[in-house]
Amino acid sequence: MTDDRAVTRVEAGPAAYWTPGTRILWRYRENAGEGVHIARPVTVVRDDPDLLAVWMAPGTECVRPVLADGTPVHLEPLESRYTKPRTVQRDRWFGTGVLKLAQPGRPWSVWLFWEPGWQFKNWYVNLEQPLVRWDGGVDSEDYFLDISVHPDRSWHWRDEDEFVQAQRDGLMDARTAERVRAAGRDAVAVIGSWGPPFSDDWPDWRPDPSWTVPSLPEDWGRTPAHVSS
């Protein structure tokens, strides 16, 4: 991908890792198709065999799905949300930034949100396919079901209605849905034991002040040259 900062990688055994400050894309494929419908430029915070951490800065230009007439997806009634024709459009991430953490092979990532003034708000467990790495970033497929985790360690499921509707509309078969539920139970077990990354000091993390907002490359939807887990 092209950007105003060189994409620097370092070798670590058989795998290649991005150095902190590198700009990559965090993307999601369509649930019923092969195209990319979410693309977010992010800055690498940490990348090693145990964790990929990236920062999505406020004001980042992203790609997101909308209905064919431009209506935001979340404004469409649930019964027709996944059956009406869609397209994608460029938009910007408003509000505070998001820190995303992904452990290799795990079918979820953990996102951290803050209120203005760096008041920590919550963790957000996004159930998804394990990330697949390619030369310009990482790809996944979102699985609709999510978990909110609060600073007092309480938690609750999110978007269960969307998870059920996606199955009704054929975006997810029963076998996949059960795997997602199992992944959610595994995530809840980690929350219950307060394991990483919840037990780590990420709520106190702050971005490097020298980092600027990454730009969205023109080839944001390109097919990866090569992929790896």
C-alpha cells in the first residue's frame, strides 16, 4: 500500500512483524461475498508473536457499508437490514480513537474506548474470524455478536438481535453460529478470570504524539498479494 510513511517490517523467525508506527489497513470482508466492505487505516502500536495492537486515530478516513440509497445500515429496520442492496462509501471516524488488540489465532479482537479527556470507557470484544495477515494489513469477517466489558469487570452481550437476524437471512449457517457462540463463551471465561489483555495496562496507554492520522489508500479494497495467519 502507498502512504507517506514507508512500511517497515522486521523479521522474527519464520514470521514478519510490523514495527511500531507503521501504517496498515484493518479490513473486514462481506459476510455474503468476497469483497471488502470495511477498511480502516491504523497505526501499529505493537506487533509480535503474542499480540497485534493498532491505533485508529480520531478523524481517520474509512470505508463503511451503506444501503444502496446511501442510508446508514444501522438506521434500516432489522428485518430488512441484511437483505437490501448495499454499497460502500468513504466516511470519517468521529469521536475518540480506538485501540484494537488481537492475539494470533483467536476468533475475537478487543477494542478499547475512551471518553474525551482520556477517561477510559470500556473494552469491546468483537467476535470475528481470526485475523489473516497480508502485505498491507489484516483481514477478517465480522460475526455480528459482541461483548461489552466495563471497568468494574461486569460485562454484557451486544447485538444478539443482529446475530439472530443474520442467521435468518442466510449470512451465517448453524455450524458457524455455534462456533461463534463457543468463541463468545471462551471470551467470557477470559473476562471472568481477568486474563490478558484485560489485566494489562492498556487503558493507560497513549499514542505517540508524533503520529499523524494515516490516509486511506486508493487501493484499499485490493486483493492481497499473499496472506498468512
